[in-house]
Amino acid sequence: MKWIHRKIEKKRSALDNEEASRTRRQMRQWYQASHLGSLLLELETELLNDLLPTLFGYNLVQIGCLVDQNLLHSSQIPLHIVTIADAEPDLNTPDLVACPGALPIASDSVDLVVLHHTLEFAQDPHQVLREVDRILIAEGHVVILGFNPLSVWGLWRLLFRRGDKPPWCANFRDILRIKDWLALMGFDISAQHYYAYRPPIHHQSLTKKLQFIERLGERFVPRLGGAYALVAKKRECTLTPIKPRWWPRRAFVSGLAKPATGRCPVCKQMHDASDVGAVPRRDWTW
């Protein structure tokens, strides 16, 4: 019966991978073809243009579904690696095609990781964050972009029940939960930003007329943005320096104690079999 269960689990995992691949492909098309996706991409580019120049290092990894749109051009980090989970023939060639939960990147080698709506489509978001923690150097940063369930966008998703179309097919994850996950893994939250306060409508002219809502939302209800950007820093655990002693303390060593073999049956058997007596006690003279 065990092989039947393994076969069922394997088939279920394959279906989950296929579903995740399909949703990522739909999300990529939504960014490229829809007016709402273009608007969100514009807001995210502006936000990253303000965040990335403040983060430094040598290696930067972007993990998400976008390849053509370069969100990293404002970064001062010289090496950029764009990673996606599944490639398509009509896409530009990414730098790396790999599962976000199993990256072929050396440990402690990356200074900055940008997760562009990666956790929403990950089967195991905890594993993705563990991989980020593994590849980041000490004091490295991660920037997480995600959809906010406690917003007009989250309410829109619940009311219209359009869970099969992007971006509503994504798993909107609360920013407080993401913070808890990061805190357990040893990250400090450096900054958080919200954006996309306008209702998610596809009418282009009406969207332009509602542009003032972005400024009002940032000022009066900053936590109700349709999406958020979270910046976290990996903590480095260092040893506490101890002040050296100028005068060495006099050492005192007592005699050797008799072996207490009775506390462990295995040790007692080994002791009896070896026919070795107790070590005699000695007096140490200094």
C-alpha cells in the first residue's frame, strides 16, 4: 500500500507544479498585456527606483515571473541575476531557470534578493525564504513585493470571486505573517512601503482620473495599499568579546573521580568486560 500512496503523492505534486507553472505564466501575460498590470508594474518600478540605490553589494538576484521588464536598473550592484521558475519559447532568455525553493546558488554569496510576487505563487513559501536565507551573506537584504489582502484589492478579490484569473489567482499573504516568518529566521525589518491605492479597474481613462487616490492613500490610510514592499536585513550573530585577564588565575585541578559506570548500563557492561579498575585518586601539588 505504501507504493500506492507514494504514487498518488507524486502525481499530486506534479499537478501542483503544473498549476503553479500555469498561474505564473498567466501572471506574466497579465503584466505584459493588461492595463492594470502595466499600471502596477509602473508603480513597482518607481518604488524600486527609490529603494535599490540605498542597498549595496556585489551580487543581486531577482526571483519572479518577469524577464523582459528590468526592475533592477536603478541598483548600484554590478551583477544582476534574473531568475524564473519556468522558461517559455517566446520569452527572452533569463539568466537562470530554477525552482525558487532549490536555487543552484552558493551559500552566503548574494548581497541582495528581490522576490517579485514570488511567495504568492510558491507551494512552500517557507522553503523559498529558507533558500533566501541560505544564499544571502550576513547583513544582506531581501526585498519582498506582495499583494495586500487587507486592501481594496483584497476586497475586490473576495467580492468578485475571480480566483482563476491573475492577479486574483495569487495567494495574498498578510505582511504581518511575512514579518513573523522573517523574524523566526533571524531577519530585521528595515522598511515597509505600500502602494496601489486605486481600485483595480481596467478602464484606462478612469484610472488616470483616480490618480489622486494614490497621494491620499499614502497620507491617510498608508496600510491599505493594494500591494506592499518589505525590506529585511539578515542578522549576523557575532561572539561577545571578553576582556583578557592581565594576571593568569591560579588553576586548581582535583583528583580524578572514579568512573560512574552504574548510571549507564552500556557503559557498565563495557567497563566490566574490559576488566579495568577505577583510576586511583592522585594528589596534585602546586
